[in-house]
Amino acid sequence: MKLLFTPGKIGNMEIKNRFVRSATGESLAAADGQVTDALVSRYTELAKGGVGLIVTGVAFVHESGRSGYKMPGLHKDEMIPGWQRLIKQAHNYGAKIVPQIFHCGRQMQADSAQDFPPIAPSPIAYKRTGITPREMTDEQIWELIEAFGEAARRAREAGFDGVQLHGAHGYLISQFLSPYSNRRTDQWGGSFENRQRLVTEVYKRIRQVAGQDYPLFIKMNIDDYVEGGLTLEETRKTARLLSDLGMDAIEISGGTLELSIWKCLVPGIKSREQEAYFLPYAPEIKSEIRCPLILVGGMRTPALMEEILQQKKADFISLCRPFIREPDLVNKIEQGQEDPVTCISCNKCLRFLDRGLACYVDAEA
Ligand SMILES: Cc1cc2nc3c(=O)[nH]c(=O)nc-3n(C[C@H](O)[C@H](O)[C@H](O)COP(=O)(O)O)c2cc1C
């Protein structure tokens, strides 16, 4: 397991090993978006467990962008002290930590939609709720770009080691990128260049506000798996554009919450053949970019993770569900424990998310 435990870099952020905790929404924040003791202890456990880089669950940048309750925010300066407590714990145990900043756009749960009618690039009903979002005005789009910049400024002030943009899974940034959800005919929609404009402007604003040297990277879809949505042919070009722009790393994922979430969260991974389901896309994206590639999706065997690094198909190995069950997984791998990953990818963690994030396999048994 030599390479897995070699330090790596994302921009100027030095990470002690090649393990990333992929963004995982815990549904453990307070109703106003504040960090709670439960969140602080969750991140303390993760950092103690040896992971090099922790990406937090989605943190909304604007009130209109919270998809559901119990989600933490980076939308106000009042949020900074809560995050500082959590970051301090991660740093105490040698982990680096970044927030995943996001706006949900049209993918908003029905209860939140009552308080903040959803906004999106185009007025296309969200199939999970039947609610049609309002088309964003030019002014609202610029306000949102500013909100991303401000959230990144707060992240830096709080002491986060960088930020990750959520540009995947059908949330606002990916809604602008995808021709399925972006049917605009102004400068924000239509051509490939116009659909990239939002993410490009968000990138530029964050650089201006948080600094050129502040590590900034993105999670993006390589395929929406939706008719009329993004496919590899175009996402390769997006990856190149983002890398040329100066993005410090790209994490690749796929699927949208609305229509194809099981492509992101493949259930029942039992054999090596089912593992690493986005791996076939990695070389395609890697050949387009100059920054590190972070691979997520169904990796469960340390030997395979090591092989992926050896073959230079990815630079970092990102996991989500295994850490819900075993926050100390990286320590177990480092100690050479045989078959350390006991997550069976049953997705009960998602099904019972309203009770707060946990592995419900043993609880049910
Ligand atoms: C409970 C739960 C919450 C998640 N929350 C997020 C999130 O906030 N942001 C995100 O980009 N992906 C989220 N994901 C997706 C994971 O980051 C990851 O891409 C996916 O689970 C595949 O990796 P895995 O096979 O290692 O679990 C979540 C997944 C689960 C199971």
C-alpha cells in the first residue's frame, strides 16, 4: 500500500495520504445552518481515523440554495465560529478539510420550497416534487456568483484548507452546464461556451475574493445518464476548460438526484468487477487535464485502490459510504488489516438520512 500512503498535493494544499472523504451530507446541522456538536464529533472521528482530506457535506452559499433542512451553511458570517470548532478538530489529527459549497437550484425538497420558491436556469418541473422553479434573472445569477465568492471568503476566514465546488449530481452548477436543465437563449445558455459561463464566473470570483493561491477544486459529472443531458463527449471538454482555467483538481462522478442517482450510488457492490464504476472514464478525463484527478464511486479493495494509483489512472482515492460505517478505515488499511472495508453499499444510510447520517446495517440487525 505504498502509494496510498504517499503525500499528495491539491494546489498548494499538502495532504498526508491519497485518501479523500468524498462530500457526504450528514443532515446533522441546526435548522439555521449552524454547525452542531454532533457534526463536530463526526468530523473529529473521521480525522482521527487517518483520512488525508475531508470534504464536508454540501454547505449552502445562499438561503435560496438549501435543498433541505439540517444542512450546514456558509451563507453568513455568523456561521464562521461553528465551522472553526470543527476545523480545529480535523487539524488536531492532521487531516486537511474543505467545505463543498453548493446551491441546489431546482433540486429542492418540498418542505424547503415552501419557504424559498426554487430558482434555476430554466423553468423545468423537478420530477421528485412536481415543483417548477422560477427562471433566474441576470441579476439573480450575478447575485449567486457573488454568494459563491463570499462563501469561499468565509471558508478561508474560518480556516478551511480550500474549497470544493459542487458541480455534479444535477445541482445548480451542473444545471447550468447541462442542456437537459439549461434551455436558456441568453448568454447563460444554449452553446457550450454559454453553459460554462456560470461555473467560469464562479471560479473567477472565488479567485478574486479568496485569493489565487487558495486551493479550489470541483466535483463534476462525466455523464448525467439522462436523455438530453451531459455525456462524456462534452464533459471531456468541460474538464479541459476547467483545468486550463486553473482548477486545482477535478473529482469525477455522475448521475443526477432527480433521475439517475443510482449511477452515482451503485448499490450492492460485492465483487471486484463491480468496484470503481467511474474508473473507465478516468483516463478519458485525465488526458484532458493538467491538475490531479480524484476518483470516487464504489472502491472497496485497498489493492485495487493502490493499483489505480500505480497505473496513474487517478491521483486520489475518494470514498463516501465506507467512511459512514468505518470512520477509522484508513488507519485499518495502514495497519494492513485484511479486507478492511465492511460497507456492503446497501444504501440504508440514505434511506434513513432523516434520522441523521449513520450506518443502519447493524442497527437493523
Ligand atoms: C448519505 C450520503 C450523502 C451524500 N452527500 C453528498 C454530498 O453532500 N455531496 C456530494 O457531492 N456527494 C454526496 N454523496 C455522494 C458521495 O460523495 C459519493 O460520490 C458516492 O457515495 C459514491 O462513492 P462511494 O461508493 O464511496 O459511496 C452522498 C452519498 C451518501 C451515501
